[in-house]
Amino acid sequence: MKNNNHEHLKNLTRGIFVENPLFVMILGTCPALAVTKSLEAALGMSILFMITLIGSNVVISLLKKLIPEAIKIPCYIVIIASFVTVIKMLCEAFLPELYSTLGVFISLIVVNCIVLGRAEAFANKNTVFDSFLDAIGMSLGYGLALIIMALIREIFGTGGITMGNILTFIPYFSFVPLATYKLQFFQMPAGAFLVLGLILAVIAFYQNRKHEHQLVKERLIKQEQALLAAQNKAPNVEVK
Amino acid sequence: MKKENLKLYIKTTLTLCIMAGVSAGVVGLVNYFTAPTIAVNSILREENACKEIYSKATSFDKEFDAEEENSYGFKYVTKSWRALNGSADFYGLVFRCTGKNAYGGISLIVGFNKDYSVEKVKVVENTESFATTVNDYIKTTYNGDTTIQYDDISNLDVSCGATYGAKLVRSMLVEAGGGAKKMMFGETYEK
């Protein structure tokens, strides 16, 4: 039971940190570069992405035994495309500002590698509950990555944060204390590439440092073991 | 054909058919419920854009609707309204234009003043892959401080990083401007 819970927790948290789709697996970069101009757009994209991924993962996991091996990819595409179309229509009807801001990138969720990747690599082989947890973890991880990028780009690009323009259910709020020092570059595509590159560089730096620490630790343990072995082998010489 | 193979083919065909049928049903059902709201949203967007273009106008009377009759033979213009105020002062004509190219589609509302100058251009829907660039181009070129006359539109520079989108916008405005000339000079207004 305890082991099972541990497995569930692992499925949930894996996508957030260890296998973060954007920062670790470098998947779904196209929408990440395009929709992270503002925090609101990133938040909206994260919500839509989460609904699509949870829906498709659960349905694919439910139907995994019914779908013949030869046609599984076309079937997955049909399921994912249906979810995206439904979400797109609901978004157009009830969140028109978000729909016009994200534009073509809502439809492009269909071809997002993360959604199809999770369907093929996880939902296809695991239980419905595990697929559900995996989808939550992965979409939280992707959403977190989008929000981090959007925060950096919006603060540097506009000089602050504005909410309530796109996600109309959030009360309007604008805090732009650094408007005079804004760097328009961060709002442009090149700025998106730079921000993503810098975040990846920071992650790589910490990962490398961790790896180096691990290597040093292993080397020290080996040296210690070798020293102990040498001491045990050495003949006991009494010095008079 | 072997019996086993036939079974596999039938199973595959049935699975695909059921999948496609269920998907189509779900999409159709959602469309049935959301289509009226989407239509209302579109009308609201149109109305807001018209009000933003001619803020002093109190009413926008329908002048032309391509769905009813396209006597002008327009390719992009789908609707047009007369911007009036309470005392029937005429400000100009407002056009809704919709066009498509290989990169997506653009729907916009443009106002033409009585002297055939562009009052403002408002984008209602932009599904172009370079939507932001096209929107920025419209903002700087047509909604800037310089007044643009109808005759100058066809000579405007479209190099902006989304040339095809900008060309589409230019074509739509040329057609709308031509329509404004016909409607204002023609039978509709001079009488």
C-alpha cells in the first residue's frame, strides 16, 4: 500500500521537476516561445493544456485495450484533436479575449509533442488513475515553466505585471512600477529565445554542479575505501 | 484472404469508424451549444470596433450586407454601416472585411471618412501565424498620426516581417475604400 502511494506520488511529481517537459525534455517549445509574452496568456495556455492532457490521457488509458496496435497513433490523434476542438469552441464562446490572444496556438496543442508523447509513453501502458496523475504532473510542470518564462518576459518587457485583460474572470490588476525602464526586446521573439536559453543554462549549471559534487563524493569514497583496504593489507610492524 | 486477416481488417475499420463517429458527435454537440454564444460575441466585437472607430457616432445603420446581396461584387467586404449621430450627421462609412491567405485569416473593421481618408482600422479576428506582426503593422501604418487617403493606400509599404498579411490588409482596405467611394458618390449618398 505504502509502495503504491509512493508510486502515485512519483507519477505526479515526475513531470513537475525531474522530467519537466519544457526545461528538461525541451518539448513544446513553439507555444512556449509564442504565448509567454504576458503572464495571463501563459496562465490561459497552461489551463487549456492541462484540460487537453488530462482528458486525452484518461480516455487513451481507458481505451488502450480496445485500440488495435496498428492504428493506435491515428486513434490518439483523433482523441486529442477532438479534445482540442471542443476546448477551442468553449474558449471562443466563453473566454473570447483568451481565444483571440492565443489564436492559432490553441489549435496547435493537437500537434504538441508532450500530449502525443504522454499518450504513447505512459497512458498507453498504465492505469487510468496513474495516467490521470501523470497528466496533472506533466501539465503542472509545463504550466510552471510557461509561467516562469512569462513572468521574466513581462516584468522586463513591460516593467510590471498586468492581469484581468485576457482572463476576464480575474479582477483587473496592474502593477507597472518600472514602465520607464522597460526593455521591449523581451516582448519580441528573440527575447523569448534569450529567456528560454538563460533558464536552460541556469538549470544545466546546477545539474552539472550536482553531477560534479556526486563525482567528487564518489571519488572520495573510493579513495577512503582504497585507504582502508591498504591499511588492512599492510603488515603490522611494531616500532620499537 | 485469410479469415484472421479479415477479422483484423474489420476490427480496424470498425474502431476507426466508431472513433471518428463519436468524435464528430461530441464536436457537433459542443458546437450546437456554443455557436449562438460565438455569434453574439462576434456581433459585440463588431459593435465595439465600430464605436472605437467613430466614438461620437450614436448609431450605425446598415448600408450593405454581402449575405443578402453583393451588388458591388466585393471579394473581402462583407458588411458596411453608416456612422451617424442623433441629428443624422454623417461621419463616414464603416466596413467589415474578411480575407484569407496561406498564413491564416484576418477580419477587420475600417472606417472611411467623407474625404475618403482612413479614420481607423480595428482587427476583429486574426488567425495569421504572424498575427502580432500584422497587428503592429496596422497600428503603426493605419492608426498612426498620419492621415492616409484612399488613393495612397495602394502605394503603402508592406515590408513589416509579415508581408503577405500586410498585403492582404492593404487589398482589403483598397476594396473597402473603393466601396466607400461608390457608396458615397453613387446613388446611395449623393441623393
